[in-house]
Amino acid sequence: MSYKSVVYKKSVFVLGSILLVVFGSSAFRLSRLPLSQTFPDSLAADTVFVYDSLSEKEKRFPEFAVAGLDVAEGLEATLFASEPTLSNPTSIDVDHRGRVWVCDAYNYRPTIHGDAKTRSKQDRLTGDRILILEDTDGDGKSDLTKVFYQGPELDAPLGICVIGNRVIVSQSPYVWLFTDDDGDDKADRKEIIFRGVSGARHDQGIHSFVFGPDGKFYFNFGGEGKQLLDARGRGFYDKFDQPINFHNYRKGMVFRCDQDFKNLEVLGDNFRNGLEVAVDSYGTVWQSDHDEDGNESVRINYVMENGNFGYTDEMTGTTWRVNRTNLEEDIARRHWHQNDPGVVPDVLHTGSGAPAGMAIYEGQLLPRKYWDQIIHADAGPNVVRAYPIENDGAGYKANMLEMVKGTRDTWFRPSDVCVAPDGSLIVSDWYDPGEGEIGITDLNRGRIYRIAPPKVPYRAPKYDLTSPQEATDALQNPNLATRYLAWNALVKMSFKAEPPLGELLHRYNANPRLRARALWVLNNIEGVSNRHLENSFRNINPNLRITALRAVRQRNADPTEYIKLLTTDRDPQVRRECALAIYRNHTYEALDVWLQLVEQYEGNDRWYLEALGIGGYKQWDRLFRAWLTKVGDPLKTPANRDIVWRARTKYTIPYLAKLAADPEVPLKDRLRYFRAFDFNPTGYDKSTALLGLTQKKVPDHVEVSKLALYHLGKDFIQDSYWGKIALVKLLDETYGTQNYIELVARYEPVFENERLFKLATDRPDTDIGRDAGRQLLRQAPNAYIWNKLETSNDEKQLALLASIRAVGSQNSLTILASAAAGTSLPHAVRLRAARYLGGSWEGEEFVLKLLKENRLHGEIKAAAIDGISHAYRKEIREEADRYLDFSRGGGVGSKVLE
């Protein structure tokens, strides 16, 4: 990445060889330079700025803010606003006039970060603020600040969306709507539009709303959100007239609703914590998702409608850390269950970070490489990035393009990014040495930057929204607040708006994204939309065909006739959209659509496969049987085998079993089929098929049988006669091997205690013997262990104690200590038990504790000290030496210890 040099205009004086830069009445020595090098040839004397020579305190001053940033070539950063005007901006929006609205969240996470006490006590008690920052002279810097609202109910808000004279503020457990009735930039009314969201004062609560091209609002909450109720505390019904039951969803979710906040839809679930969604002009929804800190698994998602995004196990709800069959090799994929059937793929993994606000840049002021791209603020690596998107089969892939980075000033923590009406970017920065949920230490700072080409004034265009043509022009603006006003004005105009909108839609050389916006508006004008929609289904641009299908779906209860127009489309992304469109559509026409779509699946396209899976939701039985009738052999091609793997029906089970046992395929490549059993209905067919795998005479019979038992589950093995028979048979085959130990550890069959005892005492100095002793301690009662110690001969007693010496559990240490201190065992065995006490890390510390408490005496004490005399930790050895006693015979090293 190439960056332009950052310079800063200030008064400069040279005193001898010392360069001074003066800000107001303060002078800072920036560097001591030879006179010949004081001013670079390419720069004027009043633009020299040597940031690195400042003290750490001076670097934090707002006047040096831009100098700490690297800005990509063709762009310039200017400081729009900073402390003390604002602090800790968690979210921003830019209205149609170019004014920046800020969630000034001074109270963010106070239980963690404490009260910085810099603001007045009155300010702290009266809650957080919504600020309006305005640049009145076009120099790219705010010179007018207004407090739109401050109140005690505003307590660390995380989202703001400006829609005309109304403002949506997101803050768990509520979403607020503030209205300015008289135009004085003060809120006159406030009301709750959603309530009941968990995650108050938590990063994983509810986040910003954004306006979509379809005239709807899109928003999300993180894994702490858990539910959403309307203003009166009631639940919602989906478009199928079924209650939205949040227990059926997992973790973070993405939503869509009408402008009156009704007709709520769930667009996707099982995210960890997406901070903000972004919607492009085609209606495609994008989001970043925060991983669990430290796992370098931050991701960018295309929110495929009704998709599961894999943060937790779909069937059990367990985390990604729980072991599972067909585990992904790298943590970034493992974190999101990417190998599981039914999980939508990730577009991009960006590594470590604290992902925050996101926008789609559909303007043209910035250099061309940023046009139509996702722009993302990531506070963790101190960067604002673009993610150039490319088609990847039926989905997408992307790479990273840095725009602004806090290379020198790592306090730069971008929290949000918005597109202004002139096409520039506005970036908020909570400016802090730490990031994320627990890292923030300075709540009193905050900055806003404008990112644009150099020397471009900040001017918001003005439109007459009573004019159909000017309203259509406003619809093409890159700023969402401007488009909101234009969209509603055009829909209100009805037929009068059709000529300019139709001209834009059908202008073949126009930007297809602008054409899509026109189509969305026309779709909402009764009586004029059909002709334009039908033409769009035949448009040469696949994204416009996708937009047409999405638009039809929002208007028609059963859009199957329209879907059928595109089921043989040459573009896989269009066909993907057809599959998504038949979600929960149980008509015969939908069955025909799905069969046509699956026939065109060629394999190696996970996006397409998951779209087929979403289209098959709760109708897999009929779809799969119909597909079998058409294809005959469902295992003939890799594409067919993918369908078997992804399907959710009992009719796949015999085919999964055949694939799982195929000796011609490496076991590693068959693990996916074992995992697929977990996602199919539990019942006789499934258990019979898995039990049958344990009978297969294949070269890797033991591994196949282990996997089959694992997927039958521990409860089944313990409760089923045939499950026990299969387990016993495999235990017999594997006795004395690590496979045997793994099987006993998983199922804990008490009938194996005797064989565990034999293995532990026959081979106490091997890994297998020690593992057997460890497992015996876990599953056998203490009475069993003591019975073996008291009734066995000396050799067996010593061997059993040796097998548990390295366990280090409380139980093992208690047994060893009791054996050493008691009188029921032979003297030599007691001494050996004392020595074995220090055979583990925990045991070493336990021996020292007993010594300090003077609970060891005589030969037993000497044996215990001898047991830790060669400890790895020097401090253990030195501490033990303090308790050596050579005043009497029989000390450490004498024959009595043997």
C-alpha cells in the first residue's frame, strides 16, 4: 500500500539548528536538524511537521491528530471535530445537509472503566448526548455544535440513524425514536419503538439501523441481544403468520422491518457480534462479525437470507471449542463451524480486530478503486479498510485495501464510517490506547475525521424534493439520509415520479446500482411497477435480475411464477436467489423450481449448496425423494454427494453410511459424512445405519467403528443393548491400545474396571498403563481402588500406585497420601507411595504444603522429599532441601527408600 506524506500547516521558526512549530502560544521543539536539512526541497517552510519528535503527551493533542495517520494515495484526512467538543463517539450518521450526528457515549461500560470524572457531575448524571456537528463554511471542519438530546435514559447508546426530522437511537434494552417537530435541532418527542433487548451497557446489544434501497430498515444485535419486542412489549409474527420464537435462533441476529417498525423479518442468525449491517443498492446485506478475542477470526459476511452463520453448533448450541468430527484445520474457519452442513461460508477473514461500523461506498468522489465497495472501521488494528468484492460462484470473495491507518498513532480507534452527501467519508474515532469491551481507559477523548481527495471543499448538494426529476437525482446521492428523503418523496408522488425513474432504470449506460434504486422505488408505486419489473427480469445485468426478484418477493405472497423465469439463468448468483426465494414454499411449483436448480449444481460451490439447503428448509423429505427419482444414483458424482451431505432427511441415511464406509476414499475425506449424521433426524434408521458401520470389514475398521459409536452418542450406547454389544466388541479388538483408552474415556463402561486395573498394573511405566490408571480413578469408586490396594500383592500394589503417580488430581493425591500415612499397606509400599506423591506438578506443591505443615515424619518424610528432589522447577528443589534431615540414619538415599 502506498501512502501520501502527511503535512500540517502551522507557523514555523528556525532558531539556530532547532526547529520550532508554534500552535497558538505554545511552542514545541520538533527536531534538531542541520540547517541544510531544515526544510525539504519539496515542501514549503510552513508545512514541515515532524510528528515523531513530539512527546507522548503532545502527540495526543487534537492539533496533531492527522499527523499520526497514514492515508492512502489520492486521499486526505482532515480533523472535522475533536475533544473537548465530543468524547467516546460510539456511532455516527450524516444527514442530508452534511451534518454529523454523534452518539457521545461518555458512560460506555462504566462498570468496567469507571468514571473518568472529567465532565461535570451534572453532565454525568444527566446521561449521554446526541450531538449535531456542522461545517458552515465548507472547510471540512465543524464550527457549530448543538446538543440534540441529553437525558438519563441515554446510557452508552451504540447506534444512530437520521431519517429526516427523526432519529433512531439504539441502546439495549430499547430502541428510541426522537422527533424534532419544529426544526430547531432539539428533540421534541421521544418514544420507544422496540424494547426487551438484553445486553444493556454491553457491546453485544442492539446496534445501528440503516436505510435500505427497498425502503426498509436493517439492523442487528449481538449474542447478548436474545429477543426483540415491540413498543408495547409484544412479540412479532413473521411473514408466514407464525410467531417469531427467539429460542429457535442462536446468538447474534440480523433483522429487517418496515418504516413503521412493523413486519419484522429475521434475515440471519448465529453471529457472535456484528456491530453494523450495510446494504447495497441491490439489497445485498453485508456485515462484519467479531470473533472471541485473541483468535484472529474476525470475518466479513454476506448475509444470505435465512442463513445460519455458524458461531455455535447448530444442533447443540456448543461453542466452536468443543471437539467435533471433520474439525477445520485452522482456527479462523473452526471458529465459525465452516465445515458443518448448513453453515453459510464467510466472505473474508481479516484476522485480529475489533470490527465496528460499516458502509457501502456507492459514490464517485473517492478514487475509483473504492467505488461500490464495503468500507469498514476496525478499531483493533487502528484501520479503516475497503473490501473489494468479487463474485465467487454463487457467492463472493474479497481482499483488503487499507485507506486510513494509525501507523504512528495507535490510539486511533475508528468506531464508525458513513458516506456524506458530497461523497466523502466521515469517520469517528473514540481515540484511546485500548480497544474492545475491556480495553478502553480514556473516555474523555474522541475525534471525527473527513476523508476525501485533497483540497475538495465540503458541500452538500441541495435538491427540490417536490420535483420528480430532482428527487430522482437525490435518490442517486451516496448518502443514505438523502436517499431516505428522496425515496419517500418519490413514492408519495406516485405516477408523477414514473417518468424520471423509468428513464433512469432503463438507461442502459447508467450505473446499474442507480438503476436498481429506481427499480426499488417503482416497486412501491402501485399501478406502475409490473411493466418495469418484467423488463428487469430480462435485463442483461444479473444484479438487476436479482433485484427484480427480490422486489417481487416483497410484493407477492407467492412469487413462484416470477421465480420460474430465472431458474435456468446462466448466472449462479441469480439461481442462488431463486433457491432462497422458495424458503418455506411447499407448493408443487416450488418443488419443480428446486429440482431444476439442483440439476444445475456442478459441485465445488458452497454458496450454491447452502442456498439449496435454505430453499429446502422443512421440506427435505419430499424434495430429496423427488430428486432421487430423477437422478437414480445419488452417489455417482461429487455434486450429488454434496446434496446427500447437505440434506436433512432420513432418506439420506443409507447413502451417508455407504459414503462413510467407502474404503476407496481416504478417511479424512469421509469425515464430513460422519458429521452429517448429526444433522439428520434421530431414530431407528440412523442408529441402525451407524451400528451397521461397526460391522463393516474395511481396512480402517477400528477408526470407522469409533466414529460410528461417537455419532450414536453416549446415551444411546449406555441405554441400548446393541449399542453395548458394539462397544464391547470394539473394546475387545482394541484392548491394550490407545484406541481402547479413548473408548473407555468416552463411554466410561464400569464393566471395564477390571481390565483397566490389569492394564494399569501390567504396564505402569508406559503411557498406556498410566492412562489406564488415570481413567480408573475417574470412573471407579474409591472403595474399588482401596480394595485393590488392600487385597493385591506387593507387586500389584506398587504398580497401581505407579500408574497414578502423574495424575495430579485431588483424588490421586489423597490416595497416595493416605497409602503413605496409613498402616494397612506394607512398609515398602508406603515409602513408595510417599515418593510418588511428588510425581506430578500439583503433587510437588502438595508435598511442600505437607512439609510446611509438619505432617510428614521420619522415613515417610524422607521419601516424599526424595520424590521431589529432581523436580523441574528450581524453586521446588530448593524449598525441599530446607527440610532435609541428615542427623539420623535412614535419610534420603538410604536403602530403606527402596
